[in-house]
Amino acid sequence: MEYGWLGPTEPKGSSTPNLNNEPTSKPKKSKRKLLLILAAILMVASAICAALVVSLRNTATATKLHRRRPSQAISRTCSKTLYPSLCLDSLIDFPGALAASDKDFVHISVNMTLQRVGLALYHASEFTNIPMGSHERSAYEDCLELLDDSVDLLRRSLLSVSPGGEDAASASTQDVLTWLSASLTNHDTCNEGFEELTGDVKNQMSDRLQDLSELVSNSLAIYAANGRNDDFSDIPIQNRRRRLLGSEENHGNFPAWLSRKDRMLLDMPVTAINADIIVSIDGSGTCKTIAEAIKKVPEHTTRRTIVYVRAGKYEEDNLKVGRKKTNVMFIGDGKGKTVIAGGRNIFDNITTFHTASFAATGAGFIARDISFENWAGPSKHQAVALRVGADHAVIFRCNIIGYQDTLYVHSQRQFYRECDIYGTVDFIFGNAAVVIQSCTIHARKPMSLQKNTITAQNRKDPNQNTGISIHACTLVAEPDLEKEKDAYPTYLGRPWKLYSRTVYMLSNMGDHIHPRGWLEWNAAFALDTLYYGEYMNYGPGSKLGQRVKWPGYRVIKSTEEASRFTVARFIYGSSWLPSTGVAFLSGLST
């Protein structure tokens, strides 16, 4: 694919190959641990499958003579998917499927997909000790992490959608849509890491991962057709009647999934907070490094763990709050005072996913009053400052500083408030369901011959409940760009994947924004399937007279349509944000 307009840059997920093909060492992982994981997956899936088989035993006997002929229910179910042939082949031999009803296929499809992903993870682990170049090792490790996360997401989905499942009562439709959407994003990210590679490891991984994305997509489609809220049913959405906001509760300007205690933590002075772990470079805290602090955080806890990072610049390698580290809150001494920085970039022969100076995937992650920075510079291309794949994540009063690919909003539900985000090419990108509210978005001067694009949203599947909503923000040009803004135009976004979805609402746009507003990714790709919208923005860059005429672009005129992309309805924040204590606008305005 050609990217001439951006100058010398690479597709997402790629990096410069290891020209010397130098092997990297890796400690041997425990096979026992993976066996236990696989056993747990199969126990959960088999228990649910057994219950289904027992309930359908009588009718199943009559179908044995037609083993390879799908039932009408299977045919109807698979007709709703993007990959109907794979759907038929994967369901027809699944225990109990031939006698199942349409509704049964919601949990049958998730069950089958979970088992396939679990087996893929187990078999992929067999390559751990094979010598690999640094880029191969980076892509391989990404896949193991992402597959492991997907197993957890699918397991939670299965327990939520199965009759009598332990989470069936507590999980909402949007929870399951989020988890299945994130699982699909994980598989896409895994595949993207190997795109620029060749060789045996890539081929072996391709064999292990075959059809996984399509299977998850089919599960998502089947679930969406049977249980989704129609707020995001399709495009276009005019002429649809939906409930209006107005009854949504405003929790002190913070979304409702934040507890009262978390709201207080986000609002109170740092001196009044009793932190569990204190990080200080001078040794006056409980830890001298952030990596040490992360190790001390307990796993799988519902209790909020507070990590206070005192003022200083922390440059540590590969900092990550992993999936098992839940409900972690990082508090600093303020933007520019507590700085977490790194310079990892794709020229280090690693994937874009691997370049993040700081990453968080544990549910309930919160960061406040910290600067996250990647100082690699524009010539190093993809170089992430902050990557977030945590569900119910909140980033409050933080700086996120980089050039290309600064903020990776990878997956699940996220909220950003009163942050400053700096970059050049695609500097807010990913496939989360994310609302960026009351933030300042700073365009910087890119490399020669490049153009700035603020967003690159990569929604691949029409059933994913993902997208980027930029609400009540300010778009400005940094001084280096301001002097030459005519030579380096800035666009609101470009479509990374087929169903890319981004909206700007009630935001102040500077005159550095190009009159066309949006930029093509590659010729006509995705122009009729994307959803790009603008609603009541203002400032010199918001003029609509010369905007693109793409089929998927719209000037949003309806308050009801715009309300779909608010905190209350896009990330269902009124149910979880209040617990964090971060201020937020639930609807379009207070």
C-alpha cells in the first residue's frame, strides 16, 4: 500500500525488519501454566456444552442421520454473519448444534470460539524457544499476550450469555459487545504484527491463528443480532426513534461507573491521599522504580490500589499494568512534574504495539496528573507514548506527548478528560470505544512532505461498538506548526479500517485544520462504509463549506444522533464513571 502523502512512513503495526536477523534470547515459559489455562477453558466450555447437550438430547437423536446437513436454525443464524460458510462448517458438528434453537447459538458460537482460541494459544506457545529476530520476537510476544487476553474476554462473554451463567445477571448487552469487539481487535493486532515479516515463525503462527478473527466476528454478529441495544445498529441512523437523554444522572461531571470513593480520589489534593505504594527516584518512597511498584500491585482485586509517583522523570523499559492487575490508580504530582518517558520506536525492530512508553490493560485503570511521553521524534515514525486496552479506563489531567501514533486507544471502554495530547500523524488511533472530553489536542510540525492526521480509527467490523468521540475539546497548532501550517495541513482523521468511526462535537477548531476536514487513507478505501461526523463545532477550522463529500461523512444536525456519541450512550459511562471521581459531561452539555 502506498502512503506517499505521509512521506516515508509505514502501515500500522509494521516496523523496520531486523536486517541482521539477530536471534533474541527468551526464558523458557512454564508449559504447566498453559496446560492449566487450557484445562480451565475446556472445563468451562465443556460444562456449558454438556448442559446444552442434555437439554437437547431427545431431539438430537432424530438429527443423527443428517449429520452434515445444517438445520434451519443454523442456516438462519449463519446468514446473519460476515462469514457464513465458516459459520456453517464450525457449527454443524458442534455437540447439540443440530437440535439447537436460534437463541442457543449465541452461547454455542461463543463457546466454540473460546475453545478454538484457547487451543491456538496453547499451540502458539510451542514456539517460545525457537530462535527469532527481534521483530519476530516482538510480534510473537504481542500475539501471546493478545490471545491470552482474548481467552479471558471470551470466557467472560460465555459466562454472561449462557443460560444460568454466573455472570448472566450482572453483565449488560454493552459489556458483552465490548468484550467480543475487543477480542476481535486483539486478533487483528496480532496479525498486523506479522504483516511485514516472512519466515517459518510467521507461517507457523498463521496456521495456528487461521480463521480466529472470522470466528470471533461471527460470534459478535450472532450476539448482536439477538441481544444488542439498537443505539448503534447500523448506518445511516436518521429517522430512527430512540430514547432521549434527560433522565441521565450527572455525577459531578464524572461518568457513573466511577464510585463515590474514586470520584473523591480524583478530586482531592495528592497530599490528602493515602497511597498504597509510593514511587520516588530518591528512595524516599516504598519503591524507586515504577516497574517495582507494578510488581507489588495485587492481582484480580476489586479494591482500588493507589500508586503515587512522585515528581521526576522515569525512563524504564516496557512498563505495563497487565490484565491481572485490576483497579489500579496511578497519581502523579502534575503534568510536566511526574513524567513517564521512553523512546522505543519501530526502528528498534519491534511492533507499534510494543513501542509504548507505558501500557495498561487491567480493567479499571486510572491515571491522574502524569505526563506520558515518547521522545523518539518524527523521524522514527510509529512511537507510542501511552497504550490503553483496559476496560473502564480513565485518564485525567495528563499530558500524552509524541509525534506519530502518540496515543493508542487500543480496545474496550475508555474516557479522557482535561488532557493535553500532542502529535503529528495518526496520533490518536486504535479501536476502543473512547470519549475524549474537554481536552486540548496539539498538532505539531511533522516531517517534510508529511501531513498531520489527528485520528486513525480502525473499526474493522460493523458489529463492533467502537469509535472515537471527541467532545468539547480544543484543537490547536503548536508554535512550530503555526509558522508553517499552510505547508503542513492538518486533518481531523483518516480511515485505517473499513468501518472507521469518528465524531467531533462542540469542539473549537483552529485555522490549522484543512478546509476538507478529512483525508483518504488510500484512494476510495472505506469512503462509503466509514462514519465520520461533525456536530456544532466552532472556530475557524470548523467551517463546513469545503468539507469532503464522501458517502460515509455527515454533518450531524440531530441532537438525538449526536447524543449517541456522548459518555452516557457511547461508553455507557453513567453506569461506571462516577466511581472513579473524574468529572464528565454525561450528555451533550450540562
